[in-house]
Amino acid sequence: MSKSEKYIETCDKYLLHTYNRYQIVLERGEGVYLYDADQKKYLDFAAGIAVFALGYGNKDFNEAVKRQIDSVIHTSNLYYNEPAAAASENFCRISGMDRVFFTNSGTEAIEGAVKSARKYAFTEDGSADHEIIAFEHSFHGRSMGALEVTGNAHYREAFGPWTGSVKYAEYNDLESVKALISEKTCAIILETVQGEGGIYPAKPEFIKGIRKLCDEKGILMILDEIQCGMGRTGHMFAYEAYGVKPDIMTSAKALGCGIPAGAFAMTEKTAEKALKPGDHGSTYGGNPLACAAVNEVIRQFEERDIVSHVKALTPVLEGALDELASKHSHILERRGSGFMQALELDIPASEVIAGAQAEGLLIISAGAKVLRLVPPLIIEEEDIDNMKNILDKVFKSI
Ligand code: PLP
């Protein structure tokens, strides 16, 4: 039995079976490459599901985290600490928001965003029967509040009963949103680019239309930037491209680059009527270790101008994928934004993913027939070329 087979057997015996895992045991990383327990090398175009933006074995990042471990890891939010001070200022600067709450994950950030919207509406009219408009095919997380605003019904099916206060509109269809608005609507929540639902960027007129509707009707606009934010689309946050600003936004994934960290943030005007002492909390959320990671991530984003790098290389990545699409009839469409790209197929994505793994390339899916490419944001032209050549070979063999 190989080392990998041994680990797989143990995990399959003791871990709760909530994932169908690929038969690969990853052991270490270097730049844009990962190595398995048997030392096979993989070019990584998955980045731990759009998390590891700055590359593996990043010395400055590792040192910053180690320094914080040696200083203090956790204190609770009953006291102030220096990394949290810096992280709050840094996050508000890069997001354009005024107030932030740090969480441990994306789903927890969504919980905070939804609670903030409900509390805001409660402060305004004293009632607790408000509605939220979410979208079909959206994904916002697995905890109960985040699950209720997740549009994919099959994620929710077994876990009811639900509050019934969430309505689902069609993404990129403003009329379907208008049809659901009532005097009880307190928020509209959407991903600026839908991720798990298949990589669908919002159309400019749709996002702008929602902003206008929200302004006219006094409804809060919540943008989920957990997957599409932190540079992935060639903007620090994807909403910048549309010239709109949400009232509340969420972040996670690349925010901590592997150290569990998320955030929900809002404008001062929203914060004034939202959460107050006693309304919300988290034992771990924004602890010194997580905030040290967030600070180093933001420092490197700014110093290395990661956003400009993504912007500059987006045409190269899109060009490579378009070339594949023009050569292989199993590819029906390329779509996406920046380094968040999809290839829609007429065959199961799992076939291509397995072929790519055999050739040393990690890619993932976003739906049964959609390949998702969310590489580390530091990839270079050479990596894109390598990815293209491997996928070319895989498609040829299918
Ligand atoms: N929101 C979006 C857009 C996501 O893509 C995800 C995770 O894939 C989440 C929320 C949930 O984040 P987490 O898995 O960190 O709870």
C-alpha cells in the first residue's frame, strides 16, 4: 500500500463522508505547484477553491504568521490587539467600507451580513418580519442562514423547515427582482460573479439596476465577494468594475490565504442602524493570528500590485481558453471574469478533471458540466501555457 493509499483509507474510515474527494493526498506546495504524498507534481489551477492567491511556500506570509504565533495567537474579542487594529483599517481601505467584523469563514460572514440587514430594518420600523431577495443558482455557504439565501434548492432540500422570508429571483434579470419586492423587503443579496452556480458575471445594467432599486426603496444591497473578491477579477473587489458600492459586503477565501478568515463590512450609514454590542460575536473571529495573516495578504497585494498582474494576464488566460474552445467541440462556451473562468462542456466535467489530474493539473468544477479555473493570482504566462497544453492533450484523448 502506498503512503497515499494509507492516508485515504484512514480518512475514509474516520472522516464524516460529506465530500467525494479526489484520490490525491496533497503534502506540500511551492509557488503554483502542489506535490502529493508520493511526490507527484501538480500545476494548481484550483488554489484550494480560490483561496491561495499568493502562492505556496510564500516566505514572507509564512514568517508573518510564525511571528504572530510566537507573539500571541488568541486573546478573544473582549480586548483590543494590534493585528486587529491594522486589519480593520486595511480592510476598510481596500473595500471602501467604513466598518468591518472579522469571521472565521465565508458562511459566517454571510450570517453576519444577513443579521445586519435584518437588524437595520428592525431599527427602522420595529418589526421582525422582513424579507430578503436572493438568487437562483447562488451559493452563500452551508450554515442555516447562509443556506437559506443559497438559491440551489438541492443544497437546502433536506434541512428545512425554512423561515419562508427569502425569495429567489433570476440572476441577471432585473424584472424578476422587481416582481419580488414588497414593503417587507430589507435586503437583496447576490454574488457579484456567481461562483459555485457556474461562473456567471453580473451584467452591468443588472448590478446598477439593483443599486438604483435599493436606493429608491430603502433596501440594503449585499454583495458576496467571498469567491470573486480579493483581486480575482482584476479588481480588488469585483463591484469596483461596475462603479457601484454595496451597503454591506462579504469577503473570505483569499482574504486569509489559507488561515481561516472572513469578513462582513458595511458603510457607516448602514452600521448606525445595524449591529450593536450584544447583537453579534465570535470567539475566534478576527483573532490576532487571523488578522496577522490578513495584514500580510493585503500588504503583499499592494506591494506586488497583484490586481494589475491579474488585469494584465486576463487576456492571456482568456485567449488560451478561447483557443481550447475553438479546437475542441466538447467545449460549448468560455465565460468568466479575470482569473475566475469557466468552460461549459457537453460532457461531465469529472472526465476532464480526472484526465487533467493524471497529467499533473488540478482543476475543479462548478456544476456537473462546467470546468472552473481559479488559479493562484501569481500565475505567469508560462503557467497558462502549461495548463493549455495539458487540457489540449486531455480533450484530444476524450
Ligand atoms: N459565498 C460564496 C460566493 C462562496 O463561493 C462560498 C464558498 O464557496 C461561500 C460563500 C462560503 O464560504 P465558506 O466555505 O468559507 O463558508
